[in-house]
Amino acid sequence: MILNTLTALEAGKLIKNREISVAEITKEALENIEKTDKNYKAFVAVCADEALKRAAEVQKGIDDGTYTSPLAGVPMAIKDNMCTKGILTTCASKILTGFKPFYNATAYSRLENAGAVLLGKLNMDEFAMGSTTETSFYGPTLNPWGENRVPGGSSGGSAVAVATEQAYYTLGSDTGGSIRQPCAFCGITGIKPTYGRVSRYGLIAYASSLDQIGPMGKNVSDIAEVLNIISGHDPKDSTSVNMAPLNISLNNDVKGKKIGIPSDWFGEGLESDVKARIMEAAKKLENMGAIIEEFQMPVIEYAIPAYYIIACAEASSNLSRFDGVKYGYCTPSFDDLTDLYCKSRSEGFGMEVKRRIMIGAFVLSSGYYDAYYKKALQVKAVIKQAFDKAFEKYDAILSPTAPTTALKLGENLSDPLKMYLGDIYTVSINLAGLPSMVVPCGFDSNGLPVGMQLTGKPFSENELMNIAYSFQQETDFHLKKPVIRREA
Amino acid sequence: MKITDEMTDYISELARLRLKDDEKEGVRSEMEKIINYMDTLNRLDTTGIEAMSHAFPVKNVFRKDEVHPSVNREEILANAPDKKDGAFKVPKTFD
């Protein structure tokens, strides 16, 4: 039986009905990874022994009624910036060589409590700094949709593990588009929830005021179920909002929903195929009964500089904890404490991470703080106001996720600024803390997937997912699969 | 804005990073390019606008002053590159 083509909920149902055992599905998943991942490198580490042991435990828990979730027993994997107790957690960085956390990230422990089986940890840009998964210390992950194409980033491993059907669903994290852009590049579905919806406890911080964990999967129903499990207040994260876990209900009705299209986001730099697919999706939603209207949202041009100032500033502060003393990589020879810090950090961090730490140190440094950091926080307020105004009129905003489809390997790696500019449609949403999701909506002339981005007002995940769900009931883009190369 | 070699050295010092000689010029010119791009923010008039740290209002979170067991010391030290007598070991910091 080939199980991996099932959705997470379909697999969960077979487990619940005792048509398959957790051990069977886990074993099949591990064998599939063994055959497949050589060609894509989605995983940083596969924990086969732990997964098989866990499968037996979960089966017992299902049998005795401990695990009742519709996803109980379903094998999954998570981005390597989330702490997993006793399991290697590296952020795809040399500086976390050998690091095994002594606690679980809350999002993962909630899934564990619902009976999830962890297959392994997924590749990413080092410390989630990048948009292609090429800055990983372990080397790039490859997109199954095209020869030598990047999967996007930074949650590239999380996207490819789903797109190649190695994991039934995954967790990613999104600071400036790191869930959404890889979903678009790999033709899968994902959501960055409202800031504070999911606990960040145990997520290794990049930019704390922007980071948010979210699910990535094969369709809206699957990720809605994952979000139900991982959402909700956590006393261990003081920015997690005091709200009960979500209980999303999907009803395939978009009649009368007002969806705004920011027409000034469709200008220069946007590939014509991407533009065409988004406009076709808008037409589809209109035919389904939604009211589509264009509007102007000009402040977007300031989102990238404001985002990179704020994110780098927070990163320079957050990454000061990596000092060669407490965990991870330590330089073999040093003269004194400062030398130990400097050498461990310089040898342990990759170039993009160093660059962002330095930009952050600069914008926070005496004499430049007001001109850069404070200015960026003012611009953030302006951007937030612009979204507030748009949401007075609209239930959701429909836009492209990225200006292009999946890039070729190496295309942007040599030019950081060019890579930053690719984040144009995603970063403003993190600055405003909004929920935003990506749904496949077609292909470009090279056969590469295009994803549309739907953004909502704070805490409107249910409404947003309902629009996306309705779209998937009327389209089959999310059912298309790439040809996956497996060893015999 | 021009980023000089001296500034690059100063910023690396702040960040506790040491760049190799052949990395310095690359980092300097990339930073200059990126920071000049960031200067586009000056085109937006933000007079009178309050700087916003958090998109939603956040307030200080307090919890009851109750004693809870802390994490086991051995577990924390398990990842330390060097340790001694239940503590992280570092080189001598003063004479």
C-alpha cells in the first residue's frame, strides 16, 4: 500500500479506523525518506529509531484512548529551529553543532500530546536568514518541481518534505515570508498565523517581534487541524495571546466576502505569469460569489528597508547568546575570553548571518539609532495603519506571494540585496503581525507553481482559511504533484 | 552613506565577529549597498508618528511568586563545550 500520497487527515482516519497501524505508516515514511531524500535534502536529521519507538507508544495511546486527535499517529517533521528534547537542533548552523535541547518547543510538545510521530528535523537557511535555503551549513535543499531550482526559504526543507510526500505535514517559521514563499515555490499550502497565536517558546529566535510558527501541508483542511492543535496561550511565551486554541470550521462559502487587491503591488518586477495566475484566482473567487475590488496600498516600498532594519537589529541582539560557552561550537584554541567569543562566533556563523548581525549592530549603534532603528519603527506604525485602513473595507487581501516562481540555485546568493527585494509582498505582513496564508493557484510557463497570498485582519485565521478552503474545493492546483525521483 | 574600513572594524568589534582580511572589503561594500537602500526610508515623512515596537499592545506579564523546581543543572551543562564543578568553564577574565 502506498500511503504517502494521502493527506494528513486521510492518513489519520485510516489509523483511527485500525486499517493501518502507526508502526506501518511510520515505517513506510522512513523507507520513503531513505529512497527520496538523497535527491532533495529536505532533512537535516532523520530520527528513525526514535520514530519507530514513538510509533509503538502512540499506537498504545490511540488504543487506550489517550490520543483522540484526527492527526494522532500521523508522521510529520519540523524545521530545525524548533527545540526537540534530546534530538539534534542546529538551525542549520555550524555554531549549534551537536546541540541537543533539554526541552521541547511548545508547538511541538502540543503536537506530541496529540499523538504526532516526529520523523526528523528539516533544513532551512541558517538561523532562518535567507529566502532560498541555500545559506544552510548543510547545503541547499532542492525543489522537486524543476531541475536545479531552490525551494524558497527559509523553511525550504519544510516545504520540500511535504511536496515530495516525505512527511504528511510540517512546521515552519515565518519572520518575513519564510513559510509563505517556500509554500508558493513548492506548490503547497501554509499559514503564518497572527503574531501571538502560536507560542514561540522553544523557537530559536531570529527576530522576536516578527517570528511566528505555522503549519505547512497538502491542503487547507490539514493545516487547519494542525493549527487547532498548536495554537493557544502559553504562559512560557509572554507575547502569546490569551486566547483559547482555535477550533476552525470550514464551510465552502465565500459569498459576499470582500477581497481587496492592492493594485500597486502588481507593477514593475512582478513576473507576468505570476500576475496572470493571481488575477485568474481573483476571477475564480469572484465567480464563487466573493466581491473583488482593487485598491491602493503605496507604503509597501518602505516595508523591505524597515523590515531588514528591525529584523537585523533584533537578530544582532538575539544571536549574542551564541558565544562558544553554553552550547554548540567552540573554537579549539583561544587566548582569553574575548578571543573565545570572537573566534567561536566567526568560525561558527555563516556569511549571511554575520552580515545581518553586523547590519543590526550598526543600526543600533550610537549615532545611528534614531536615523535607522527608530525610523523603521515609525515606518512600521505607518504600514500597520495602512493595513488597518484596508481592513475597514475588506475581509481579506489577495496578492502575489513573491514576484517570481522558484529561482535557479545560486541566482540570488551572490547578491544579498537582490534576495531581500524578493521579499516585497511578505515582509509588510510580519511588521503588521497579520495572519497570512498561501494557496497554490497555478503554474508558470516552465511548469513551476504559483501561490497566491491571502492576508487577513488580526486573529481572522478561520475566515481566511475558509476563503482558501473554498478556493480548493473549486480548483485542483493543490492536487498536482511533481515527478518525484526515488531510488529503487 | 559611506561605510569606511574603520566603521566595519568597529561594528565587527561590537558584534564580537572577526572578519578575515579577504572578507572585509566584501562585507564593507555589501553593507554600504544595503544601508544606502535603507536610506530610502527618508523619503517617507514620519514627523509626529510614534515608533511602534509591537503591532499589538503588549503588557508586562506577571506570575505569582511561587517556587517551582528549576531545570536540572546536569541537563543544562550537558551541551557545554567545557565545564567544571557544575559550572560553565571559561578562560580567566581578570587577574
